Amino acid sequence: MQTKIQNLLKELALTRETFWNIPEETGKFLNLLIISQKYKTVLEIGTSNGYSGIWLAEALSQVAKPSKTKSPHLYTIESNLKKRFGLATENFKKSGLSKYITQILGHAPDAIPKTPRKFDLAFFDATKYEHILYWNAMKHRINKGGTIVVDNITSHKDALKNFTKEVQKDKNFTTVILPLGTGLLIAVKN
């Protein structure tokens, strides 16, 4: 990882409480997951100030280097125009990763892009009571062997209890909960 990206991530980590950023260990996990699986199409629901998006896009830039085929790309959705959307734009520019990122302003259940039709990875880190809407919108749009990762699965256990039950009973996915950061639900499409 380039030093300027490392420094930017350290700077943004200091804003974690203000912008509800993921913990560093979650960022590292997502980064490693993309690189190890060579995922190329990623959807993030909940951009905030761009911290997690930088982890995701940096991994995509690593996957892009040996690839001569489809260019890896992150699509990231944020509904807060007043503060977070613009900050994320600035932070993506500072990172030098903007060419791997398409920002989408809107309400996630309505703003999920029509193209690409399928994604390798979807990362949910937004309004908890809407997670079932995200799940229903994305479960058919994940490639076989692809993954849906959901943050805050233990820190918001009560708010996500019904969602977690719904995901765990879906026979098209193998699901595990990892005690990383604030808890991650990992659902891999069979």
C-alpha cells in the first residue's frame, strides 16, 4: 500500500466516532478479501467520509495490476449530501484511487446501480433497519463464490437480529459471524 494512502487512512481513523468508520482491522480484512479472491466488482452501502471505500478501492487497484481484462471498480452509495458525500469525494481524490470509484448519491434501496448486473462483493454499513432491503436487493446479484459482508453484526445485535436470522436460513449462502471489529457477518454465495 502506498505511503500516502496509509497516511490518509491513519488521518481518517481519527474521525471514526464522528463518521462511524469501520475499525482498521475490518478495513484490513476487506482489503485482503478482495485481493485474495481477486474480486473486481464491489458495492458499498454507506460511504460516509470514504474511509472504508479507500480500503476497498486500494484492494481493487492491486487486483487491477496483473489484470488485462475487466477493470475492477467500487460503486459506493451515500445518502448524506450535506456532509459525508462531499468529504468522501475529497478523500477519494486525496487517495489517488478515484478512477476505481463511482460515488452514488441516494437512498440505498433505490440507488443500487443497474449495471453491473452482478457483483463479487457487497458491503453493508448503513441504516440497520434497512439491511433486509439491501439483502433482498443484492442476494440475487452476487456472483457464485461472491460475498456479502455486513458490519456491526455484534455491536448492533438486537437491531440486526431478524436480519441475521433471515440471512442464516438462506440456503444459497454459507454464513459465518466473525468477531472482527464490531462484528462481521460473512455470507458466501454457494
